Amino acid sequence: YTGSAQGFGGAIEVQVTLKDDEITDIQVTSASGEDSTYLSQAQSVISSIISAQSTDVDTVSGATFSSTGIINAVVDALGKAENE
């Protein structure tokens, strides 16, 4: 499932893989407006989401907008999964 949300410098798009209603993988597929340093820091939020099986995780200090964008994009993707 794909989702997108606003990051610091523009839209962040993610692809979320689900198996048996569990999040197994999250890939950032597009984040052209994000600073690469902040984005790489923010991507550590992905392992937190997978570990917790929830988007209710802390943002990454120093990369708050980018990590919030990733979290919200995952929320968007999971919303699409629920509607199927």
C-alpha cells in the first residue's frame, strides 16, 4: 500500500507491506523535497513503527518534520489498507 504526507520540504511517499495484518516493511519511495541528512535520520522511525506495529511512536529529534511526514504517510497507507 502506498501513502503520502507532508514532510519538511514537500511530500513524502511510502510503500507499506502488510502480511497477516502485520507491518512487515516500509520503504520511502519519494521524498524529493527533503534534506538527505534529515531524511536518513528520520528513517530510523521506520524500525520503531515495525517494532511497535503502530504509528504511535516518537518522532526523531532533529528530524521532527521528516519523521512526522513518514509516520503520517504510513497512516495514509494503512488507511487505504483498511478500506480494502
